[in-house]
Amino acid sequence: MVAKFRLAPRDPVNELIHEASSEHDYSAFSQLIGEYVSWLRSRYVDNNWFITEVLDKQSLSSELENLSTMYGSANGRAFLAVSDNEVRGCGAYRRLADGTCEMKRLFVPVRFQGAGLGRRICSALIASARADGFRLMRLDTGNLMKEAITMYRSFGFEECSPYYEYPGQLLPYFVFMELPLAAATADSR
């Protein structure tokens, strides 16, 4: 079942967050992630080595080649925010372990920021993960992502210990967070 979430309340007829389900959807997701990487490099202009090492460690190239597997319904979900037939943001989550998922690749291009779209995507990701029976959602983000960190905290995410093994020189640039979700069902993911 493909999840769809209406975006609140600016223009409920023309805005929609929907689960990626087609090759076209995953292609649009991949294009936004390419834009995200460029944005990250501009944010970390003095530490571009950090972005290169992180994306290599995360195997981003392989991820982009296998989006439907990485974030398909068996392992997680990917969402796109669309308004007036234009993709304006994305986000995903994937299974880490029994009952735990990880939020990934939440991004709204600068030209679409400032209208709460990132919050609406984040809300859809959390709601979907809860509906899928996950008990805990984790994420990692860069230490310079102050706006994102503030948003995550507003949803109840709290800082936690690293849950992914990165080389020691990268750790000072990361913030790891987690959010307990509602109790999972008996057939916990």
C-alpha cells in the first residue's frame, strides 16, 4: 500500500507527500539527493573532506543505484513532497534492526525552504514509521545543520550515542539523535 499524506494546510489540493513507488519517483528522489550533496558541500565549504569521507563511508553511489531496495517497503520507505507537479522535497527511513529504523536524506532545496515543508516531510516519515510498527527512529546529521537539529528536537528527538561506526576524525562533525515511537505491534518490524 502506497502511503499518501496531504500537506497541511497551505494548499491541500495541490500539495501532497507521497511514498515513492515508481522508477520515476526514485529518479526524482535521486536527483534531489544530488542537489543535497551539492548543498552539503557548500555548507561545509571549509571541510569538504568531511562530506567526501562520509558519503564514501555511507556508500552513497551504491545507495543511489539501489534506492527502491534500500527504501522499498520491505526495508523502509521513501517519500517525495510534490506541489504543482514539481518535486520540492524528499525524505526516507530504513530498517536498522528489529524495531529500529533510521531517518535518511530529508532534504528541501533552498528555493522551497521557509514554508514548513521539511517539518511536514519529517512528520510524514515519523507517522509512517509508527504505522509500520517501528519502536525507535534514529538519525545522524551534521553539526552545522543547526536548522535541522532544531527541527528534530521540536519533534522530540534527543541526542544519543553514535549507533553507526565512523572513523574517529569524523565523529566531532556528527550529531546522533533518536526518537522513541509508539509501542510496536506484536509482529514488530
